Amino acid sequence: MTQPPTTLAGLRRAALRQSIRPVPLALNGLLLALLAVMLVLPVALVIGKGFSLAGRPSLYWLGRVLSNRVLMHQVLNSVVLACLTTLACLCVSLPLALLRSRTSFRGLGVLSVLLLVPMILPPFVGALSMRKLFSQFGVVNLLLERLGVLDFSASPPPDYLGAGFAGVVALQVLHLFPILYLNASAALANVDPAYAQAARNLGAGPVRTFFGITLPLMRPGLFAGGTIVFIWSLTDVGTPLIVGYEHLTPVTIFKELARAELEGRTFSLVFLMLGGAVSLYVLGKFVFGRGLPTEAAKASVASQVRRLGPLGTLGAWVLFGGVIFLALLPHLGVVLLAVSNQWVNTVLPAGYTLEHLKFIITRQTTYHSITNSLAYAGASTALDLLIGGVAAWLIVRTRVAGRLLLDAAAMLPLAVPGLILAAGYVALTAAGPLAPYGPTRNPIPLLIVAYAVRRLPFVVRGVSAGLQQVSPSLEDAARTLGSGPVGSVLRITLPLIAANILAAGVLTFAFAVLEVSDSLILAQTRPVYPITKMIYELATSTGAPETTNQAAALGVYGMAFLAATMGLAGALLGKRLGAIFRA
Amino acid sequence: MTTIRLERITKIYRSAGADVRAVDDVSLRVESGEFFFLLGPSGCGKTTLLRVVAGLIEPTAGRLWFDDRDVTDLPIERRHTAMVFQNYALWPHMTVAKNVEFGPRMQGLPAARRREVARSHLRRVQMEDYVARKPNQLSGGQQQRVALARALAAQSDCLLLDEPLSNLDARLRLAMRDQLRQLVKQSGATAIYVTHDQKEALSMADRVAVMNVGQIVQVGRPRELYDRPATRFVADFLGEANFVDGSVGQVGELTAVQTAAGLLRSDLPGPWAVGQSVTCCVRPERIAVRAAGAGDASGLAATIESSTYLGDQLQYRCRLGDHLEWKVTVLSGQAVLPPGTRVTLSMSLHDVTLLPA
């Protein structure tokens, strides 16, 4: 038996041997190469096409974009939208997180779960009912008129959506606030209550203590969630398209990518979006989001939870319930649209029917959009579990050289929005050996890869968390009893982290089914349409009036499916579910 | 300087359907400027009691007075009780200077004056060179000193210390004891200190309250508690003690107790009656041991079972009678009595304490 090294040089040699063991090294190299092709290459192509003219590097296209007042106005509009959405999410989620962490009242458990429901309901689908609900003569104003609050004859009722900007912000906030809520709750849980108690003890009131002590210490968690919200909002294409507000850069990019002839200008615009998203991700993760080194890994004193009295409980219910109701309202509208026979100038539909729901599963194109989505999501999930599982094992269990690079690369999709990646794939298949897989020909492999790349960080994070909870000594024990390395992993580790793998897989599958950006841009022919592209086509069709109802019906199928899978993921992961949604 | 009076303070927690009395009907008076200790094992309620004084915990029953003011319902930030937390609770996003300036800032002092106050207190704890550092850049001992400076800089009438030395290594803890007492006494504040370390309490306190299971068992000066424990729990908790049960045979100037080890006499007064069951308590270091000689009628007969070398001391384990085992501590340097040696144990009348059985 070899003796353990005792000199520094010996230790270094041992570490070097650990880092260059052939199998992990080969796997690491393979995964990095795959990520390079699936992620880095498309993004590089975007940058390349945006910065070249006639085969030579050039700032021409960037100059065209920067000098175009309409495009720059759209960029500014997109940034303002993202800022407003993020700020609004913070304003909604912070009081809820504070109530959740610092008080207890009857019904808190149920409300906390319901608060997360909007996260699973895609705003793209909710947008279908926005006009029906919030337009000038929409359901809300009709209800207010019935209640005597508004008088249409006296003055025109308000248009809550305006030109649509407010509608996009509202839908995004109502979908994204649970992400910040989860991050804020986790951040609050990580702040030792002793810090606030020390401040109160030295004379600071509760408000001063919160803003001077607690909030700064929550900063990393808030930035982690805020970064995800901002990037998502900045690059969201589905919601504005359905709401009908098109003065945003993602919408312009979408329309230009759908054209047969692609201009370098489009890719310059994509680069601007990418630059903004990556810069924010870096700032959020490495500057503002860096955790402050705290002395204790856990709280040194118990958190003081205040039990609310009847009035306080009522107030909390109004706050929680109000937010949940508002968040669910668009989707309730979608459900009503899906089953309504006649719904014009009435608060509720005048008649109900299941025809739209039946239509979706009996008409070939719409039915195939469902099976297409399930197939793409299934294949992408399998790919994610394979790549993500191996990546997580390499990152957590080995000392192989390059694993930190693999970790960073696997998390990179968080900084690269779907819109950017889709543009990259369009560029990749514009010409050359991959042209047969372009959006107008056979984009199925592209769609599967795009879905897989987008969800990879969730799988890596989920499986890594599971591996970190299982001590390596359990595998070692199996090895000492004769089990080989692979066998130890399969017999010992895999069963112990099965719940993590399953939950990560379920979540990945669920979100892939209703993926928006990649689907809208890469699926250009009807036989390959996934659900979201079919919803878009139905919702924006100028044909029969019931196409909106049909789009809603398809959305209902999507939501029901998503709800079922999220419920399963929640049952498997429990409180750890929130950790998935961090930058 | 403030007098603190606790009147029948009780704190009950509801846990898994059962009520837990963390503090049970405690009444206490801490004199102005006193360095008062709450001593007891983990879970006895001492930290809960301290946090009630700070206002961090609301008592289920009872009242709290600072001088003649009822502060039971007063919010935390208006009590002027600066606290040193067990884990120091130094704010990681603030420098040492900003941490210490916090209390003066809450009092409304202008910036220049705040800085002056902070520096002066940091100087007192020898941390003035670290003003620009963040807490995570300091060692445990340095953090402890900054936490103390922060509490002192608030210039409160009352200082609360929750096991501030427990996170330090043994050597540093010893070094900090004297310094801590000196700083607290210099400040003139009334101080309440919570600890489970009896040596800390005995060496630093003006007075100590020993707690057990949420209640005060005995209050007194360190020497009183050590030499005259009121119960077996106090005797056992404060240092080592030998016990033997017996029956009072004679009362008067001397109280004689017949025990399984022999007759023990005490000249300490007590409310004993002939025939009453009592427990005799003798500290190991108060017993003289010598090899038994022929005709040796005084003292208790015993046999050496084993000896343990403790550096400056030697501790014998002695068997008295069939089942009783006592410890005897002597200074090392004397000839060691081997196991099996018949010995006679003797003690002064003043060193035998009688406790209720």
C-alpha cells in the first residue's frame, strides 16, 4: 500500500494525479466540447455576424443600430420595461417574504404554496386574456359599471393596458414575482436574527433596523433573484407579441429572424441584448450578489416569529390573497376564454362550450403541436439529465482539471436568454453543413438542443445539491467491500439522489413543454410547431373569431400539464424548490 | 447606573402541545453598578432571562423595573441596555468603526463626536488600529473586543453579556476575564453576565445567581456560594464536592451527623433537629489525608483506590466503608500514597457543610 505524501511536493504530485485521471478528464473534455458547440458557438456566431461586413470585421452593423433612433428607442423601452418589472416584483415580493418569515397566522402555509402558482403559469398564455379583461370595455370595467363604480355614459372608462406597455409589465410581474419572493425568503432565512436584535438593542427602531441592517445583508439573495427577473423581462418576446405591444427589441429581433434574408443589423441588435444580459449577470453574481462573509453558518439565536391577531391575520390574507388573485386573474380569463361560447360585453361568458378544447385534440395540427412539445421536451430532458448529471458528478465528486470551467459553462445559459440562443442557431443553420436543420426545414434537433441548453443549469444545480448531501464515504464504503467505481455510483449514490434527479427532470420537462423564445423563432413550419408556436399562430390569426378561444384552449392544456408536473416536483423537492431559481 | 428588579418573571413556551417553563417565577434585584452573574447549566433559562431584560423576549408573566420605572412593555430600542451577544453579532457589511459608532449614532451624536467616542472605546479594548477592517478580517478574540467596545460606546446604564467568552479558546478566555471585568467596572454600568462556566463566575462576579430548570436556586457572593452552598445542586455545580447522607445526632454549638463513613461534625449554624436526615458536603481540597496510624481514633477511615496527577495537584479517589467514594485533592510534590493504603481523612469543623437531604 502506498504511503500518503508527507512533503509539499508530494502533496502537489498527488493533487496533479487526481486532476488528470483519464476517465474524468475525458468526460470533462467531452462535455466542454459539447457546450462549446451547443452554446458558445451559436453565441459567437451572433457576435461574428453582427461585427462583420463582406467577410471582414466591422462595426458597420453596430453603427447602423446605434444610429437608428427607432431601434435605440426600442432598446431603451426594453430596458425601462425590465427595470419597472424588476422594481415592481421587488415591491410585491419583499412585504410578502417579510410576512412569511417574521409572522405566523392561520392559513399561512396554504397561501405560501398558492403564491408560487403564478410561477408555473406562463405570461405568454395569460396574455391571451389581457385584452378581454383590462381593455377599455373589458371585463374589469364592465364589472365596475355593474357595481356602480363607473358610469360609461358620463366618461369613457380607463384603458388599463394603454398601448400595451402596462399590460406587458403587469403580466411579467405577476409571473416573475414568486422568483424574487423565493429568493427574498431564502435571504431572510440566512440573515442571523441576532444582527437585527443587536441593532434594536442599541436604539434602532424596526424600520431603521430593516433598511440599515437586514436589507443590506439580504442583498446577495435579492440580486440573485433580481438578475433572473431582469434578464427574463428584458428578452421576453412571447408576452409582448400576444399583448400586441411591439415597440421592444426582442419583438424586432423575432420579426427580423423570421425573414428569409438575415441582415447583420439583426445580429448586432442581438449582441446588444446579449451584452446587457451578460453584464448584468456578471454584476449580479460577482459584484452586488456576492455574499458577505458572516461568522456563523446558521443563526445564533432563534428567529422571533410573531403570531398575528385577528386584524393582522385579516390584513395578511388581504395582501396574500389579493396578490394571488391578481396573478391568477389572466389565467382564469384564459380558462374562461377556452370554454366560452359567447363572451362580448358581459362580465362572464354568456354561454359555455367544450368545443374549443375538443377542437384542439381532434384537429391534426393542434394535436400534433401537443405531441411535438411532449416529444421535444422528453428528448431535451433526457439530454439534460445525461449531460447535467455527468457534469454535476464531475464538479462535485472529482478534482479533475477544468471542472470549474465546466461549472461556469453549465451555468452560462442563465446569462444567455433564449432569444439570443435562438438567434445563434438561426445563424448556425443559415448556411453550411447544418443548413438542413434550419428553422424552415427540419429544426427538430435544434429545438431539442435549444430546450436542453436552456434548462441545463437547473439540472446541474439540482443534481449537485443532491450529491453534496450524500457523503463520499458512502461510496467509499461500497468500494472497500468490492464494488467498482461505476457500480458504487449506480448502487449507492444514484438511489440516494433519485429524488433530486427526478425533481430536476420533472421541472426541466415542464418548462421545456411551454418554452417560448426558442419555439417562436426556430419552429417556422407548421408540422414541427410546439404548443407555444401554435398558440401564437392562433392568437394572431386574422381568420375566424374563435381562433382566440382555440389559442386559449391550447393554453389550458399547457397550463394543466405544467401544474401537474410542478406539483410533482414540489412534492419531491419540498422547500428546496426555491434554490432552483437562483442566479 | 441603574438598579434592575425582576418581579416574578415567568416565560412559558408552547412546544409540540406541551408547555415549557423556560423561566419560572424568578424574582431578583441587581444593585446599581453591580457585576451580576447568572450561572447555570445549558437550558436552565439564564439566557432567556437576560433576553427578557433586554426586551428581546416578552415575559409570559411578571414585571421588570429599571430603578422606579416599569419597563416591562418598553420597546427594545428604548431600554438603553446594550448587549454583547454570544456570537458577537458584528454587522458584516460595516467596518469596525461603523459597528462601534452605531450606538452613539442612534443617540443622535454628531459625526465627529461619534467617531471620537468610538475611537476612545476601541482604544480601551486595544482595537484602535483595526477601525477600517471588516469583522470577517478579525480573529475571535478581536471580534469579542469589538463587540464589547460597541456595547460600551452606547454608554447605556445597563450592560448585558451573553456568554461573550464562550467562543474563545481556553487560553484566551482566561486572559480576557480580568480585562473584561476591569472594563465593565470602569464603565460604571450595571452589568448582567450569563455563563455556564463556574470558574468565570467565581473569578469575575460581585454576586452570582445560580439557576436550574428556570428557577433561581441560590444568590450570593462567589465565596458564599462555594463555601456555603444551599443545595446539593449548587455544591455540585460549583466545583467538585463529596457527599454523604446521614442523620443528625446532636445539635447545639456543634452539629454531629452519623453517616455511613463515620461521625462528622460541623460548627456552621443551621435549622437542624435531632433525627433529621441531612447530606454532608465536603470539598476535596479541604480534606487532609495521612496514612492511618495505630490508635488513630479521629477522622474518617478510608482506603486509597487510585490517584490522578493534575499538574499542580494530585487527586486521590478514596473508598470509605463499603460503597462510599470520596475525592481528596492535595498539592502535588508530596509523596504519593499508593493504591490500597489505609488512610485517615480529616477536615476542619468549618469545612463540613450540611444540606437538606
